[in-house]
Amino acid sequence: MKAIVFYPLLWLRSPILVIARMGGGFFALGGVAWAVLTMADDTHTLTWGIPIGLFVTAFVLFLLSRLYDQLLLKLNPHKSDLVLFQ
């Protein structure tokens, strides 16, 4: 039963990690850019909610990529060690 779930998840690992890392990077860069704009705003029309949300989203994507690897390690149907390269 583990192998039925494990092998499709292992096959999808590369695209999921690429999407999560690129998305996390874009959200983090967007958060930095929006934070700089918020600090430079003299009219105080920009709030800190958006950059904080962008940073939280970047961190959640990072955590999901790590949890995906942990799930694969737990579902390993073989008794040998599984090495997942980053």
C-alpha cells in the first residue's frame, strides 16, 4: 500500500519543490520590496499587513516543501535509507 502512494509522490517531488521554492522566493522578494515601499511612504497609505502576509506565505511554502520530503521519508516502502537530494 505504501508503494502505491510513495512512487507517484516521489515522481511529483521535483515539480512541487520547484514551484514551492520559486513561489517562496518571489513572495519573499515581494515582501522585501513592499516593506521598502511601506517604509518610504510619507502619506502612510501603505500598511504592514501586505509585506507580513507575503513573508508568511513564503515561510509556509518553505515549510510545505520540507514536510513533503518528510512525508516521502516516512512512506519509503524499502527498508533501506532514502536519500533526497536538494
